[in-house]
Amino acid sequence: MSKKPARKKEAPQPAAAAGPAFDRRLLEKVIAHATRLLQEQDFSSPEEANAYLREMLAAGGPPPAPPRTPLEEAQYVMYDAWEAEGKRRVELARKALQISPDCADAYVLLADETAETIEEAIELYEQGVKAGERALGPEMFEEAVGEFWGILETRPYMRARAGLAELLWLFGERRKAIAHLQDMLRLNPNDNQGLRHLLMVWLPLVGDDQALGELLHRYEDEPSAEWLYTNALWHFRQEEDSTKSRRALKKALDRRPLVPPYLLGRKPMPDELPPYIELGGESEAASYALTGGAAWRATDGALTWLARQVGPAKKPARR
């Protein structure tokens, strides 16, 4: 099974200050309890509600809210599972499913930590997606389109479906994988999970230039190397060397100049990428070459065109 792609942020923390990896899903525990407390209060104004929140946070955070349903209880068990280590994590995930078989996050954890084959992992992720669909109900998929992820209860489903899509891609079910991500962007166009980055890599590899163009236009303000260089590649795939393709490539080179040496093999790839990617840094450049390089190699003449536009490699200065 493949590792998840590294997350992006503006600037990495110094290695000396780095501690144990924090599971961002644990923030949902705080949000869930805070939401419950706010729902149980009768505020006369937004200012009063904000003052209550500030007071609650100053006191160390919201107190645990007792679960109201088996699914809510199972989700609370999953909060404990994410904080646990080793076999305890799996035990808690199985306990969550005993409480509610609709707990999608439990299937996600079991897929990540117990599956011995990709087929087993896919099956567990599929069960997680179905569990999420049962938990949300058909009305949510009709009434909350465009707002998924902003609704806390949708996140386990979205995690399960994203994991399923990645494994389907690795398993060779490429069209199915792409269809999942495209529909998830319909549900959540804000794309809090960064699924557009995967699609920018996948779509050129299946030759779906129309969908790629639509995706690039949809997220045209995206500042990442993926967007900039994939946009240049898309223009080259449409009309090869042209004013538009050269303009798109120049924009990429101006904003992310560290990418071409990795794409062209002039600079060796690092042994491993850091857990966080620095936008505009060497880690982002190497990461894009690792994930997006396949699309450049699969496009006839693309790397030759890139090398010609970049120019010959600079020779190291003599001492």
C-alpha cells in the first residue's frame, strides 16, 4: 500500500522543534463537543455566543458531551482510537463498529492498519463508504451539495471515499478512482482534502484533457507547482509549442523555478520527502517531479520542449 501524499503548508517547522505527528482529526473532537454545548445554550446574540466560546476555550476547551446516538458514541470511541497507539487503535476501531456499524472512520482505520492486501483494504474502504452513506442518509446528498466537509458529520464518509479512490487508482481501476474524486469535488468544491492535486496528476495519464482543462480553470487561483506546471503541460498537449503554452510555462518557471531540474533528471531526487512540503521550496519541486513527472513523460515531446525552454544545465562554478 502506498503512503499518503505529504501535506502542504507555507513554511516547515525546524526539525529540532518537530514533535509527534498530530492527527488533525482530533480537532473534530473539540468541534463536536463545542457544537453540542452551543446547541444547548440560548444565546440572545452572536456576541454572547462568541463570549461563551472564548470563556470555554480559556478554561481549557469544551467539556465532553455525552453521546446521543450509537453512531455518536462510536465516533467518540474513534477519537480515542486516533490518540491510541499500536494494537489498541485496532481494538478501539472494532469496538466502535460493535457500537455502530455505520461508523465509517472505523473502517478507514482498519483498512490502513489491518489489511494485508490491496484487495482487503479496498473492501474495508468500500464498507466505510457504505457506512457513511447510511449514516448521512439520502437527504444529505441532495440538500448539502457544495457544503460537504463544512458539515462535521460528512467527514468520515469523505475520508473513506478518498481512501477508496486512491486504492482503486493503485489497483488499476483508474476511471473509477477519478469518478470518485470528481463527485467529491461536486459535493465539496472548497476541496479541503486537496483532491484536486491528485486529479491534476491522474487526468493527463488517462488522456482526459477536457476534464483536466475544466479542473485547471475551476482552480485557476491555485498557487502550487502542480497547478502551474500541469497548466503548462495541458497547453502543450493542446497545441504543442505555441504562444499560450510558452506563456503558461514562463509563469510556472517564474513562480516555481526549482521544478525543472527534477523533472529533467538534472538533479537527483531526495531519498525521502519530508512530512510537510514547503511551497516554493526544494521539497515541493521534488514532490511534483515524483507525482507529476509521469504525465510529462507520457506526453510526446513535452520534456524536450521543457528542456529547450529552460536552456542547458548550468555548469558548477570553478573554485
